[in-house]
Amino acid sequence: MHFAKRLEKIPPYLFAEINRKRDKLVAEGVDIINMAIGDPDKPTPAHILQVMHAAIDNSATHNYPPYEGTQEFRQAAAKWMERRFGVTGLNPDTEVVASIGSKEAIHNTFLAFVEAGDYTLIPDPGYPVYRTSTIFADGEPFTMPLKAENKFLPDLNAIPEEIAQKAKLLWINYPNNPTGGVATLEFFAELVDFCKQYKILLCHDNAYSEMAYDGYKPPSVLQVPGAKDIAIEFHSLSKSYNMTGWRVGFVVGNALGIQGLRQVKTNVDSGVFKAIQTAAIAAYNTSETELQTLMSVYQNRRDTIVKGLQSLGWPIQPPKATLYVWVPVPAGYTSAEFVNLLLDKCGIMVAPGSGYGASGEGFFRIALTIPEERMQEAIERMKDAGICY
């Protein structure tokens, strides 16, 4: 019995490796301060849970759901896009599809559009699934470096003409994981023009659209006039509403892009449990006041960790969005070496930047998913160990 050869090209998933290492240390009695994984530690808001309880008791939710999502869920998603971004005219029947979170929808989009000989244009550093899904689809990933000097935006002029001609998908993710970078509508317009020129499906992973601070409101690529001709956008309830385990979201935009994704999904999954879709509708009706209450928790944590690192010499500024702080490693260390130093000397777990791609080398990522007191303790451990920038 042998694995398929494609698995030889795919490294172990970054967070699976981090979890295994954490479990081993915890079993040895080490008090680990885990800031490696972006899994919110707060409960799902009560009004969403109440709707879920009622939906579970309704036997009408117990059968197979529609593959594409219930009509009510798709209508709610379209209305949320209009209310949140001013994106009007979305057809719930042809331009919206429910997803089991974003991860499966991202992967299945590659299966719908990429085949042998095709290129995908993916950010580096970036969500590891962009690369691995390209490989699963027998495509070739072409990485677009995200550099601090360019505000973590890809340089479209650096993409060779012959690569652009063979590219099927261009992936972006703003607010960005792992860098915390943000993009403007003006940059989105450049992307739309580029993708129209080369007939590339523009895929915007907008998982952190609601996780923003200091009054900042991240845009949707679909706000760009004509974007729906070439773009689809992925939304998830996982991070914004503390619902990572619920596995629900939606994809919206270009009808052909949605059609391709739907066709794959009808063959590989059976949709999202209808009770979860009902609860998700309640989430999308969360008031702005309650949402900002949720976000204030992460903003306070962001401020705590940034100020703590600044006190140790790190020249960083607070990110405007996402669940992460992207931090340079001190001179003389690789990302992996410094991450292991923090683990060995301080019992602190963070994610190495190199795990998100070659351009992530020289950085590590902190997730704002533990209480402020533990973050303060992490800073004290670093100080006591003599670790500074």
C-alpha cells in the first residue's frame, strides 16, 4: 500500500505539527503559553446559540440540506453584503453559495478551475492551503512576495507575462493572514484590471473582514465597479463571531466562478447542517455594537502584546486588522530558530513565518487568542530570559 505521489510534494500541515509539539510538551508538564494558532478562545455569542438551540429542535433541519445552501441563508448572505459593503444586485441563486467554512471552498475552487499546466498566483507568505490545493489540482504555484516595504501587497509588475498568460487563479487575502496587511479599493481596482486583462479568476479570501480595530472597516473587492465580472469573495463566520468549530461561510460573486465551485461541492460534500445555517443568519444580523464589543477584546490584546514587545525593543506598530501580529525575528536567527528559542527558554509557542512561505522567513506570527494576563506573562518570561530585539 502506497500514498499517492502528490503527497510527497505536500509538507505536513503547519498547525498539525504545532499541535503535536504542544501536546508533547504539555504531557511533560510544561506550562505552555500558546499564541500559535488563530482559534478564538471566547464563546460564540449567546443570541447565536439561542437560535441554534431552537433550530436543532426543529425536525425540518434534520434532513439533507441543499448543496448550495438554503434559500434563506443565501438571501441573508446577499443582504449582508449589501448592508456591510454596499454591494448590491447579488443574485442568491447564481452568485452565492454556502460553504463549510472557507477552507473547503478555497480547496474546491482549485479543483474547479486548475489542471495540469496551469499556474496559480498565490501570496507568499500566505495561508498554506493556497499552495497545497494548487498541488492537489496538478497546477503550478507562482508566488507573489508580500514585502514590508510594499505594505505587504503583491507587485503585479513582477509577474512574468508568460506566467500571467497561463494563470487560472489569483489569490489575495486582505486583511492579510499572516502579515496583518490591509488593502485599499484602489489596489483592488488594479487587481481587477489585471485579472480582466489575462482572464484570471480573482479570488479574495476575506475571512477577516470584521476583525478590524481603531474604527477601520476593511473593504470588499466586489465594491470595485465591474469586479463581479472576474472576482469571487470568500467569507467565513469562524473568526469574527467565535465560530471556528461551526464550519460555515459563503462564497459570492462571479456566476461562473460560483457555478464551478457548486459543481465540485455537489460531488464531494452534502452541504452545511441546516440548523447551523439558521444560526449563521442570526450571526450576520449581529448589531454593530455587539460586534465591536467582540472586537474590543482582540484590540486590547493587540495593544498588550505590541506594547510589551516594544518594551523589549521591537520596532513594530499595531496592525489595523486580523487576529495576528507579524513580528520580525532578532538579527542572527532564522524564524524556526527563534521560535524554538521561545519554546525552549520561555515555554511560549508562536508560528514561524517560514511556515507561510519563503517570504515569511525572518518573521514570526502571534495569534491574539489568549487572555491579556497570559500575554503579559509571556512578555515577562521573555524579559527574564533576556530575550529582546
